[in-house]
Amino acid sequence: MARPSERNTTNLDLQRMRMILDLFGNPERSLRVIHVTGTNGKGSTARMAEALCRAYGLRTGLYTSPHLESVTERIMLDGQRISREDFIELWDQVKDLIALVDAQMDQQGSPRMSFFEVLTAMAIWKFADEPVDVAIVEVGMGGRWDATNVLDADAAIIGPVDMDHMAWLGNDVRDIAAEKAGIIKPDCTAIIGPQPHADAVMPILEEAATQAHARLIRDGQEAAVLSRVPAVGGQLVTLRTPNGTYTEVPVDKFGEHQAHNALAALCAAEIIIPVNGPLDGDLVAQALGNVKIPGRIEQIRNSPTIILDGGHNLNSAEALRETLEENYDFEQLVGVVAMMKDKQVEEYLGVLEPVLSEIIVTQNSWAARCMPLDEIERIAVHVFGRERVTAIEDLPSAIQAAVDRVDAADEVGVGYGHGVLICGSFVTAGDARILLKESIHPDLQLPKDQRVHQLGVDPLPRTDAAHVADGLEDAAELDFETDANPDFDPNDVHSLLLGPDLRLDDDDLDDILDLDEDDDTDLHS
């Protein structure tokens, strides 16, 4: 984390990545690659493509960013993130080679390898070392100068292109599209998702494909989402690709945008998986129906409903709003929002304003980049009005306040129609996920004989009569605890049962108490 940021405008080149891969022996040349970029939907599309390839028995490597809870999430093998031990061992294997590149950069007066460059190099080393059959790699930012662009894609996916990271990619959507088009390599297949600025963006992407002699698959032309129906936990979609039509495929995520992400992933999988014609419909349904995408419109709790979303730009806000309106029926939805200071905060909040009853602005754990509380409060008041805005400095308290408010308004107590939306940044979503996710206590995962048991404790000695006399013990309580009631008369009970004229003497009681449990005598008589 002490390394130069990839957001440093002085290191927007691939020099360091090419040097480190040369020292590695250029293992990237042995990999089949699905490369994914776009302003939004990169992570979802990458995970769907990985699930499809794995369903066919291919060994997969998945590289995504940012992480929500642990950096080990970024490098996954066969759908499982690598362990902490594997991550440390991987660093130990490459650190000396990275030091050589850093030394060369020092001699040139250039920045050392960035945090993201080091992680990308580690992922490529790991994928080649396993080895994997296909690497599914998400671009960090942009495309042309992104560290991942040392890879030559077999399938290059470009999702929706919109305004984001303008300080590094340009202030015009055409400039941003040109950066993202940089992942289209000679003779690959370029898969282009739906474009919110199609008139400006599509000519640039199509020209890049032509220059690279790349095959072009465009959402809405060579491929399409034919239909979609909301379903429990997601939706059923019918997708048409160049190889065939897939009918009523379950997708385990809400929203029209996820249907288009699934289409792009399916088109890419058809390029990679060695099958002639369409893929097996059952395997496609199994893969897309079970893929999990944390932090993307993720419902993490019920009663009240709590939804997390890491989106932070206009396109993601619009997708979030459309998904909420289509799949939920909230009469009260409290927003908890913390955003980075370089984002279009006012525009983002403006998109969500109609679906939020009120908003609690707060801060996430990345203090250096998070928008200060007073500043985001001022923007929120401008969008929502003073009466609908609350500022709470720390995220845990903000979440608790939101939950308390929806609980107070929920007269039935089952959570229907009342919810909390935590959004504005992947850091915010990750922080909230750590706070809210259900987990099993480690002790319960051990065999019963190995669990920690509280040591037996001897009871305190009975309080004697002197303490009672001194008023240190309630006499009635002591009487109850010791079962010592000198006033108790068995006949008091029996007279209630047998009537006032029939009393039991001591011999009768002895006869009853002496009955053997196996005796056939009718105790009642």
C-alpha cells in the first residue's frame, strides 16, 4: 500500500509491466484471456464469464478489483479466492524480481511499480504457475494504459462507457471510449455492450475493431437480450448469441443491466470454450443461476431489508434506481451514503432522490479519499432538502440509525416495505459488508469435544439466618431457594384435592410414598 498509486498521471504507461513480465519469462503468452472493461458492470461480467468457463470443466483464473473485504479476493482460482498463506507465498516468489524493476525505475527517475501493477503481476504469475486454462481479467481503470493491458485478449468485452475517472481518462466520453478501446487486440473478438452514448462511442469502438481486424459482436445487433422476466432472487432471460438462442436462463441478479452483462459473458464463453455451436443450455443455466457478485445490488439482510451497492457514478446510480423500482416495493427506504470526493456526488444523489425517503450521509474507512462529512452534507441538503438529511460521522452509527428508523416505522415488525440502502462506493459497501454479514463463530466449526466449555463454578454458600436477620438477604427469596418452608403442611394441598372432610394421616402418606414404581396399585385410588 506504500507503493505509488496507479492514479499517478506520471505512470500511465506499460513500461514497468513489460519489464516484470520479461523477467518472469513472459508467461502471459501461454494464457487464453477474456479481458473486460467498461465504466460499469466489469466485475459482474467477469464473474459470469468465469462461471460459464468453469461449468465446462476449464480451470479458471479470475482477477478483479477493487476488493470489498480482503485483497485476496482479487485473485481467484476455480471460483475460490486464494488463501492468505498463498498470497504471502506468491509475494515471496516475485518480490525480488519486482525489486529489480523498482531499482531500474529509480535509476531512470521514474515511479516504481504501483500497487495495482504489483497485484496484476502477481495474478499473471499465479495463473501461469497453476496453470489455468483461461484467465478472466477485469481492467482496473480505462484500458489502453491499464496494467492489465499487457495481456492479449481472445475475447475483449467493452461494457457501457460513461463519465468516470475523468482526471485520468479525459473529460469527454469520446476520450474515455478511446482509452477503453485499447484492449481490442489484433484478431480478437470484440464484444460491445449497450452504450448510453452510442452516437459518440460506437464509431470509436467500431473503428478500433476494424483497425485490429477484430471480429465484432454488438449487443442489439449480432447478439441481443430477447426477453427478461423478474423472478425470485433474480430474473429469467432469453439471450441470442451468434451461436444460438438460450431460452429462459436464470440469472441470479436483479436488473436489466445484469441481463446484458450475462449476454456479454455468454458471447465471450462461446469464444473460449472448445465447442462447436451453442453451449449446453443446462450448463449455462447452472452457471448463471448460481454466480455470486458481492457488493453489486446485494441484499445482505432481511427484516429490515438491507441492500449494498458499490456503484459510484451516474450509470450505476441509474441501474440501481431502475432495479429498485422494478423488484422492490418500498414505502420507506433510508439511504446511507459515503462517497469519494472525486465523484459526481450531486448528480449521483439526484438520480437516487426519488426512491429514498431520507438520506444519512457519512464517511467510509478510506479517509484520504472520502468526501468530508460537511461537504457531502451540504450537497445532500441541496438535493433532498434539510428535513430529509442527517449527517453521522462514522458508518456503523449511520447504519444503526437507519435501521432504527425503519424499525420504528414498521408497525407489523416483519420488514416488508421498509429498507436500508447503503451505497456510494465499493469501500462503503465493503465496510458495511464486514459489519453486517452473518458468520459462524469459529468455536462452532470445531468438533464437539474440542469446543471451549465454560469451567464449572461451585455455587455460593447458602446465606445463613444471621444474614437474613441483618437484612442482607430477602427472607422469602432464601426460603424459595432452600425449599425450607416450615409452614408447609401436605394436608393443605390434599384438602384442596380431596375435600375438607377427608384428611390424610401420616400412615396414609407413608403408604403412598413407599409405593414401588413397578407396583400395579392404582395410585389415584
